[in-house]
Amino acid sequence: MKERMTAIRTSMADVVNGTYGDDGGPRVISPQGIELRRVLLVGHVIDQFLGKENYSVLTLDDGTATVRIKAWGSEASLLESVRPGTLVIAMGKVREYEGEIYVTPEILREVQDPNYMTLHLMERHRTVLLNGGSASLDISPPSPTSTKSKPPPSDTDSLGSQILEYVRSNADSTGISNQDIVHFFEARDHEKSEIHLKLIELQEKELLVEIAVGKYVLS
């Protein structure tokens, strides 16, 4: 089974100045040659449109360019939780319509730390250095039997280590759901946004793999 593409930290200029194509599924090849299917963006909300027919749009600006985040149906409610002027982190899939490259959101959260933008762009620079020129960032699916037979990969952060241990102990061959992970750690006084961000970070470190929509196993 082919797993979903890991979300890539990127700048908005990488997205809008890239080359869009839909061979093998929607994707953007950034000016640095990196394939972008699912992206992780950080930016300020400079415009917001909340439609009456389950259609909402946010415009984000990270200082390099602007990207519109578009949502339809039940996903449109994701865009109602943020306010213009706030700093947000958005993870989603690249799409294109009439020449505009935009993103459909999977996760959208406010960020309280104003320094997070700087950190994000530094991590984006590291991504370019490590992956520039690569056409694909797929990794091989893990073996369900080996996932439980070995110790979990290490993460120096306390919450990260706890999540990895929880996944190791509870995931079966189909993985463990994002909802189960969030509920478990919310009950232990962790904020939902903190948990979501940590899940993203663990995927970036290739310690955690999303083998289906919202289902995780160890790498």
C-alpha cells in the first residue's frame, strides 16, 4: 500500500512560484526542485472570507508571498476558528484552479509564539538543503510486525516520546487514529493544538508515519 506524502515545510513563494502538475496526483515542483503535494505553511491571516454556503477562504502571508487556503463543506468550519492578523500554521494539499495554486486545509491552528515564523523558515531552508532536486519524498511502508517488536524511535521532547510510546503500545496493523492520540493526551492536560503540532513534527523527523488518513504507525 502506498502511503500518503509527508507534509513538507515550505515557504509560500515555493508554492506559488512552483510548477503545477497533476501527473500521479496534484503536485507542485518548487523552484528548488522539491515535490510538494502536502505542505506545511506558517503565515499571518491578512484576509478572511466566510461564505454562507459552506465555502470559506483565508489569505496567508509569510513575507515571501501570499497563498489562499480554501475549504468547502464541513471543512469550511476550520477557517472560522482564526481571526485576521493572527499567526497560523496550516497543513494541507496543493490544488490549482484557473492558474491559481491554493491549499485545501487538513489542519489549521493559531500559533502564539511570534518567533515560530522564523523557526519555520529556518526549517524550510534545511528542507531545501536536504531535499533539493528530489522528485519524490515517499518512504517505504513499515512492516506491521516489526513496528511492535522494536523499541520506539527516540525523541528528546517529553510529549514526543510519550506519543511514540503510546503508538508503539496501541497501534495495530492498520495504525492508530489521530483522534485516539489526541483524546488520550488531552486527558493528560495537553492542548489539542500542541498535540497536533507534535504529530506533524514527529512525521517531519520520520519517527511517525501516516499510513492512511489520520492513522499512524512508527517508522
